[in-house]
Amino acid sequence: MGEKVLSLRNITKTYPGVTALDDMSIDFHAGEVHALLGENGAGKSTMIKVIAGAIQPDAGTVEFQDGGPLTAVSPQLAKDHGVEVIYQEFNLIGCLTVAENICFGDHYGRFVNYKHMREVAQKTFDAFDVDIDPKDPVYSLPSSKQQIVEIAKAISRKARILIMDEPSAPLSVVEVEKMFEIVRHLRDQGVAIIYISHRMEELFEIADKVTVMRDGKYITTLNTADTNRRELVNYMVGRELKETFPKREPHAGKVALKVENLYGDDNSDVSFEVREGEILGLAGLIGAGRTEVARLIYGADKLHSGTITLDGKRLSVSSPRAAIASGIGMIPEDRKRHGALLGRSVRVNTTLAALPQLSRFGIVNRKLDRETTEHYVDALHIKTPGLEQAVGNLSGGNQQKVVIARTLAAKSKVLIFDEPTRGIDVGAKQEIYKLISDLAESGKAVILISSEMEELIGLSDRILVLHEGSVTGELQRDEFTQSAILELASGISEPERAA
């Protein structure tokens, strides 16, 4: 164990109706990957914001290696002590180049030295064998490479305490392993790494220690080599969790949605159907075109050719509004950017897509509006201090439930879930799994997109696999294996697999 570089003592932070951190104390050491684990709302994000100086605690102290106890930390003071944070939402400027983002905020005298910036960026990428052009604008990069740019930015600033919040969320399996190589290299150089992830298997691969938090409180710290998944989950939720995926016998009814020969910017000749009461999984590697297919059906992207039929009626889905009006709902991959209005209330978010049904002559029936929200808050077990609470103040799992509630309030017949449990803790995941299963049981047609293989296999009745924008195969439930899915996702067609 290296030297202690950061100590939090008796940190408390409260918001109206919520205690985010409750007398929290913890130590972090150089040359160690220290994971933070807990359900959404456990206080992990609040704690890293306190360390980074983004928010101030109501009580307690923060102490860095080269200073005394502090009752408040500013963002600049945190940076002076070597704190760098890679947040779950990227902190990059899309219109600037990769090099400009990495060196943003550095001082170069009277004139900006672009050549030096490119050299700094290239040197960082070369050190970790990463193929990114420093001259490329950030907006042109896929999210996986943007994540690497975030890490490179922290490295270039000589981080001594690196905080990584859900860093693997946008990455493929291969890219995650590359990121782990970088993390191990930094650890071996003496960097203290605070690693937050809901993917339990990652913690056992990369973390030296894991601290469990619950309801803003410190629960325990364990060496990862001395614990197991079940023990950690029990510490997280404070109870024994039941079976991960609900048992459900598929009862597929008539065809609800049929798409034929869909062509878009990133897809070609995609055809499939999904029945009432069925969960159809869409599998594929990052960039395979799964989300793009969903966006074509939902009217978010332009459909070049092909047909979409719902309940036997051909649709002209020119926009999400048209899709919603036709009975197609989508819970998007990035709930914070494309799903929830974070600054608006639970009530506004829940009934937004249902306002035509809740209005007469253009005037919203406030009583019905409130009753509808109350119904879905109760039905989906959304934890909120009140209906007027801003969605941005809720945990990730509850934010996701609000987005689902909005889709249900619009009376959608077909529900598209794109990465529905990304960034959600294990307890909230089980609630989402049960909700998806219950929706299928009620007769809804469900399309499920997920990068988590266990999730696809555990929930789907059929799985359609895509590669480079096209369908490479379909698997029935008794054919589900990770190897079968990965072969198809890698472009090996069913005839080739059978040969």
C-alpha cells in the first residue's frame, strides 16, 4: 500500500429532503485502484464532487497529502493537489480538436502554441498505443474514443488522484481492456485511482480495494481478492437479492411491429418483426447499428427506404412525435441528453408525451395531469420527495423510471429500450428488469438493445444480431450463448457458423 494521499473525515451533505452524505469517512492511497460501490443514491457522485470542489460539504474535512484539514475545497485547489475527474457525462468541447481539448486551460504565454499542443496529445496517445489523430475535432469521434480523450486529458495534467465515474459505459470489450491497461500503468506510476462502476465484474479485474456505500453512509472496505459478488451485493442493498432476471414464459401474440428492408445512413436492408408480449433483443458490437435501427423506427433519423408497419397499418414515421402518436415509444440510450428534462419536474417529464390526451381545447386538465403522474410514480416505484421535484435531483435509476413512465403515459404499444440499465446500480437494475418483463406480460411488444450480454440473454425471447448495419442472424431462446452471439456480431453469418 502506498502513502495516504487523500482523507475524508465525517463528511455530511444534505439537500432538501435528502441526506446525500452522512458522516462519511474514507482514505485513499497512492498506487492503488480503490473502487466505490453502491446503489444509485448511495452518495458516490456527491462524494467525488466534494473531493473535486464542485460542491461544499455541510460538515467534515478534506485532507490532501501535502496540506492540513480543509472544510471547503475549490475546483482550482483540488486541481492544485492533482485531482482530475472523468465524469460519466463527457466534459469535452465538440468543436475543438482533440489536442485543444487535452490542453484546454493550460497556459502558453501570449500566443497559443498549436504545434506543442498536438505534440503533448500525440505523446500521451503513443505512450498507451492509442490511434487518435490530435487534429480531429472531438465531435467527429465515437463516444468510445472521446472517453480515451478524457483519460488523456487527465494524464497530461499529471493527475495524482484520478477519479473515474463509470468510465467503461461507452466502451466495447476490447476498448475496456485497453482502458484497463492504461489504468494499471497509472497505478504502477503511483497515481491514486478512485473507480466508480456498476459493472461488478470490472471491479474484480481492476480494483485493489472496494468501499461499499449505502444511503450516504460508509458500510465497509474490502480487498477485492478477499470478497465475492454476492457479499458485495448484500452489503450494497442491505438485504439478500432475489434471482436477477424474472422468470417468464413467453406468450407471443400477433405481429405488432414489422419492419422491411430498412435503409438509413448507417443501416442496410434490415427486416424483422416483433410480436405482442415478446421481448426481441438486438445484439451487436459498438457501431453495429442497433441504436440507428431504433432511431429509424422512432423517426429520430431519416429513413431512406423501407416500410414500417404497426398492427397491419403502414406508418409514415417522419419524427418522434409521429412515432409517439402512432404508438411507438423509445427509452433512449442517453437519458440525460435525450430522455429526461433534468431541470423540469417529475410531473412535467411524466406527462409530456401524453399532453394531447390530457388536454381539451388546448388546455391541460391539471387534476388529470397530476393523477396520471401519481399513478406512474406508484406503479413504477419512483422514489421522489414530490411530484414537483426536478428530475435531475433523482438517482439514475429513478431518472430512468421517469423516462419509462413518460413512454407508458403516452399509451405506446411498442417500447424500444436502448441500454435501459446503463449507469444504474444492481438493485435498480432488477426493478427495471421486472418492469420490462411485466410490460411484455401485459401484451406490449418490446425491443431491447443492450451491450450487456447477460441482460440480453436473461430477458429476450429472441435475439437479432447486427454487424456493420445489417442483420447477420437470429437466435431462438434455446440457442442463446455468448459465443453464438459474438460470432454473429463479428460478421460470421449463420450458414458459416453451421458449416
